[in-house]
Amino acid sequence: MNNEATTAPSFDIPEVISDILATIDQEREKEIITRRFGLYDRKETLEQIGELLGITRERVRQLEKAIISRLKTAAAEGDIPAVKLAEKQFIRTLTERGRAARITDLADHFAQNSDQPAERQQAHIAFIGELSTNLTTVNENDNYYQSIAIADYGTEKELRARIDELVKVIRKHGKPVTIDELDNMVQYEHPSQIAAIASMSKKLAHLRGLWGLSRWPMVNPKNIRDKIYVILADAGKPLHFSDIADAIKESAFKRNNVTTQAIHNELIKDKRFVLIGRGIYALDSWGFSKGTVADIIADVLKAAEKPLHRDDIVNEVLKKRQVKETTILLNLQSKPQFKRVAKATYALEPVEAA
């Protein structure tokens, strides 16, 4: 068995950062880099750093660009061995993960041997990635998570194009898919690469092995109603509201500590959920429609366009409602909209014109 994928990395990222910063002679330049990348505290804007150092925003930007360029050159020429050490570890891990990853995921991996706060660990990795000629970083915006990839996998522009392609394919497909299904839709060397690229998109989300648009509740439930929908869809059959509540409590959803009454209230409010029995709910997408037992009987007779034997009516209603047969028969016999036209045979009573 190969233990490299599970063994905690042995190098110390904060030490790498210290070694890099030690190559910067001017304190002002160190200040700019540490504050801009959030290496020891929160990230700061050009304006904030400019005010602190008594220089313009534009001057801070120029200095930052020059410092990074100088550090990149030094790293490429082997003058900062710590960058090469970190780069080797990152590439090894990225290779195991499909050649790319969100920086948060990479930071979680290397946090095994670190007591650094998560945000600082992420900032350190992003900074090292910025200096490496063998790594590509993807900056965060509304569409992409801050990510990192092996450089020969593509430039930032090319990686974003890969991400956009997956979003387009999934959107066109119209429903959540597995990575193996996606593998049949796009051209990649290995499914792990698809998962890696998909994880970099803010427009995509995944749940229980399914990937879809982040606005789809099946892969990204944001409220109680979405979670109910996922539970029912995953079950593939109607459930009692108490069973739905239990399933949510036992799930890996965030904020899964909900009350049974809260679940029942949301089921009543949302049109996607149809009451088909005593406390039993189904999805309207399964072909169920809202209404009383009498409404369902009427729908069955309308669809038939002819009188039906009570046994046929009962069988059809039971496909749409989980109720007792006696309840159906009682409605047939007591509701004025149903008329017995022959032995055990019923039709809809014609509605008189106004």
C-alpha cells in the first residue's frame, strides 16, 4: 500500500515563509508583503498599507509587484531553497488530488502538523504558490475559489476556462451528476481531475457524490425546505414528517438540529411537498398533486372520461394517496359530485351551468 497520500507532510510551512522573508532586506518591503498577503495577520488593502507607510496606493502596488517579481526570479534560480522544498511537497499532493485543488483543501491537508490558524495557513500556501514557477494560482472572485494547480496543467486563464466548461456541461445536463457520469461528457485523463477542477468553481457544489449548480438544492441545500427536498429525493419514496426530521438530524447537513414541528411547518408551506396520507409527504415532481381524497377521485374520473368501477377508482387513488380503502369508498358514497350510474360504478355528477 502506498502511504504517501496519507502520511502527514514533514516540512514546516511557517519556516518556509520565514526563509523567504529573510531574503528581503528592506523592512518596508517586508511590511508590504506580509500585510498584502496576510502572512501574520489579516490581509490589508493597498490603501491601508499606504496610509500606514505614508505612501500612495499606487506606490504600494508598484512596490508589491517589484518585490514579487524579484522573489520569483530568485526562487526560479534556486536562491530560495525553501520555495523549491514547498513546491515539491505541494506538487506531490496535487498530483494525488487530480493536479489542482482549492487552497482551503490544500491547507487542511498540511494543517496536520501545524498549529497555525486556518486563514494564515491558506495565506502562506497562496504566497508560496505565487512565487513558484511550477505552480499556477487562481485568484478568488465571484466565480472561482482561490486555488492552486501544477503549472503544466495550464495558466490561470486556461484553468478558469476548464472550470467554465464543466459549469456549462452540468447546466446543460439540467440535473446533478456523478463524477463518473461527467467523465463520459468531457475529455479528461482521470475522473480525479474533473473533481479537482469542479471544486474550484463557486457555481458548482456537491453532495453525496452528486455534482450540480450551487443553486440546486439537491447538491447545496441552504434551508430547511431544501434539506427536506434532498431527504425525500434521496429516499425516492414518500416519508412521514417525523422520519424526515430524523433523517435530517442524522445527516451531515450544517445546522441539522431541527425540531419535528419545524419540519412539519415547512412541509405545509412549500408547494413541492404533497400530503398524500396522514403525516406522509411526497414530491410533486413524482406526479403527486395537492388536494383532498375527493379531489383525487375527481381527477381519476376526469382522466378516464367515463364511469369507473369502484375497485378501479380505489386502485388509481391508492397510487396517489396513502389512505385506507374505506376512506376512498366513503368519499365516493357521501360526496355530491360523484354519482352511482350502475352497480358499484361511479361517474362525475355533471355541473349545472350558471
